[in-house]
Amino acid sequence: MTTTTPGAGWPGEPAHPAAPDLVTAQQTRGRDLPPAWGWPGLGGGRAANVEPGMMWQATTSQVCGLFPFAVAGGAAPRGVPVGRHLHTGEPVGLDPAHWLRSGLVSNTGMWIQGQPGIGKSTIVKRLLTGLVAFGATAVIPGDVKGEYTALVEHLGGTVWRLGRGLHCLNPLDAGPLRAALRAAVGTERTQLVETIRARRLSLLEALVVIVRRGPITVTERRLLDTALDHTTPDNAGNGTGTGAGGGAEPVLGDILNVLTTPPASLLAVTAADTEAQYRREARDLVNTLALLCTGAMRGLFDRPSSVTADLDTPALSLDISALDHDDDDVVAAAMLSAWAWAAGVTTAAATLGGHRTVFRVQDELWRALRVAPGLVELSDRVTRLGRSRGEISAQVTHSLDDLDALPTPEDRAKARGLAGRNAITILGGMNTADLDRLHAITPLSAAETAMIHGWAAPPTWVPGQLHPGRGKYLIKSGGRTGLPIHLTLTGDELDLYHTEHTWHPPRHQH
């Protein structure tokens, strides 16, 4: 029998033999599991040293050959890199135009929703930066907070600041369509003239609705229609007067002058026998337009535009942050005028044959639509003419509760239709009530619902901790399984995309 030295073996093992300090392979049999480095005995496979494993990195196309069980997570790799898949770590790309060409989506509209502070504008700015790098023109019409100004200027774009003492945007200005009209001939020119006229008329109606905070009558619509034609006698493309054909653009004062000194055609619209009778019929409309020229909005929309559009610039922004503290009707008028101008950029880009994609961002969407009944339909009419002509749109909101602020059930129903027509939905953290309402727009599985709700959980009370949903999004399209991603910003992006300047200045200002 051999003797042993106490404590000479591994924990839980019999002590090592003292002489000859070896055990046979037969003696090792019957033991359950060897220790990590093998049995310390003859034939036990003892290793004096174990080297750590070597870590290698390679692309999935290479790794699949070495380890054929690797499976992709189904993320779409083409497009602007918007983050990494939360479950697989693979990069996720987003390019609505490519997704449309590939048959993944039916249109290039995006609906972006989430609680404040989770980074909705951050992913929009990442998309904007990437799409501009791909050759698109970014257009931000009605930047209420001025949060895109620094990025647009950094990209070499143009920022127009609208407000009292600043730049002016004439709602009746053909804007970027003016150059397209000069280059068009024949049927294409006629279509452009009618497009400009329809957009002007829709915007005029919207401004009247905003100022009076009520609907416009059929007779008033006819009066505006007739007065507009009198200020643009070359609408058919034949005359040499002001308007779409190449002369000076009409302004609201021109419309007001025609209404106050009515030609016979305006008397016929009101079925008035005398001018005095006509003035009584047109009094409300005249006074409403006068408020646009003499009231709180004086100097904002009643002058020729000082804003111009360069379709070769990488980005354009109409910054209305100077009006942020004005009444809602002032902000709504500015936003709708800017939306119409941006729609003209899209149409002009397509008409001039550049085939350049336009990325249009509409933030604070409901601030313009909640002012008066009917604005949802009018705003849709103003912007819809640019669809399907090389435009990617992003509509951003905090919550579907914003729908409840719209004045009528008809407006709320139409607004839900606007949201539902977007083929791509990007969701950040939100509460249960918002998720329940969101099911009417995009289907969510139980796991996806739980994940988004988890991102909305309140953060820890420990100072300096980030919100759990910051930079996390779920990209949905139809009934497909969503792509959960986490967006990490570069150092430059941390400053350029920064929006909380009041409480958290950018790093370079510390």
C-alpha cells in the first residue's frame, strides 16, 4: 500500500501518492470528472500549462466556411448604418429608397414615434447624414426648435431663418418650381402651371382656416380661386404678366387688392348685383386675409420671398425657431408655408431630370394640424403632389395622443390614415397606452411590445445613468418581425446631433 501526503491533491481528490508521486491509469478509472488541467498522475493527461484561447475576427462570409452553423439575424444590410441588431450584433442599414426598389416596402414614408429623450431626432439626423452622403438632398421645412441648423451647416447646406426682421417666405411663391417651369415645354409646362396653381390655392385656403380657426365656405373658395387667377394672368403659359410664367410672384396683398376692388367675375361668384352687396358677402374673407398682412403675422407672409432654393445644395432648412414662442396660428402658418415650399423642391428636382432623392423631415407635426378643423386634409393636399417623385419622408411625433388634440373626429381619422400610409415605422420606448393605440397602425408581437415598453421604464435614481431606451429603436415594416437596434454615436455626432443645449451644453462648450 502506498502512503500519501495530506493536501497534495486537487480539492475533492484523494491526496497524491508520496512515492513514487505517480498513479497508474488504472487507478484513475472510476473517478467522475478530471480537474481542469487533467489528473496529476501517470496517464492522467496532466497539463503543466493551458494557453488562453486565441480570439479571431472575420466577416460572416468567411466564418460560415469555418463554422457553418452561423445564421444571420435577417437584418437588411443595405443603407445608412443606423445601429447594430440588439440580439445578433450585426449592423443594420436603412435606406427606404433601396427597400422600395427591392420590393421590401410599398412607399418610402417613415413614421417615427417615441417618448421625449429617447433619441427620435438622433436617428433622423443619422439618416439625414447618411442619405446626403449617398447623394440625396435633405429638406427640413419648418424646424420649430432649430435643432437641425448646426447639422445642415456642417454638411455644407443652406439654412434660412424665418421671422420678424429675418427672412420672409411668400406662400404664393412658386419657389424651386420657377426654374423647372422655365425649362419645361408643352404638356409638362401645362402640368407644372396647374401644380403651382393648385398648391397656391390649397395654401391660401389653409391660411384662411388657420387665422379664423374655422372652416372656409364654398363661396370663399371660389373667390380665392378667381382672385388668384387675376393676379396670375399667365397661368395658361401665354401672357407676360406676373405669376407662374416668369414675372414677379404674386403676394397676399395682391389677392387682397383684387378682393377689395372686385372685377365683374368676383361679383358673379357672390351673385351680387352691386359692389356694396359684394362687399358684405366677401367681408369675412377680406378681413381674414387682412390679418395676415396687418395683424400678428405682418411681415412674415405678405412680402416677396427672400428665400431661394439651390437644388445642388446637399441640405436645405427653413428654421422657424424665432417663432417658437408665438401663438399656434403663427407657427402653423409658417409650417404649412414651409411644407408647401419643400414639396416644390421635390417636384422641381424630379422635373429638372436630376433624379436626385429628396429626404423631407416633418417634426412637431401636430403643432400645425391642431389649430383648426380641416387642416389635416389641406396639409395633405399641399404636400401630396410631391409623392412618388423620388422623396423619402420622415414624420416624427411623441405620441398618438397628439391625435386627440385635433379638433374633429374627421381630422383624427384622417391623421391616423396619414400615419398608417407610411410603410416603415421606427419606434422608441413608450408606455402601454401608446402601444395599444399603435397596434392599429403596425402589428406588434407580444415580445416586441414588451421590449418597447421596457425601454420606456423610468431610469435609475443614480445620477449620471442614461435612460434605458436611449438610442434603442424597433424598425417595423408590415407584418415582418421587427429589427431591434442600438445606435451608438461617434464623437462628432454627439455634438452635431445634440438637442438639449439649455440643460446640457455640447462637449466643446464645457
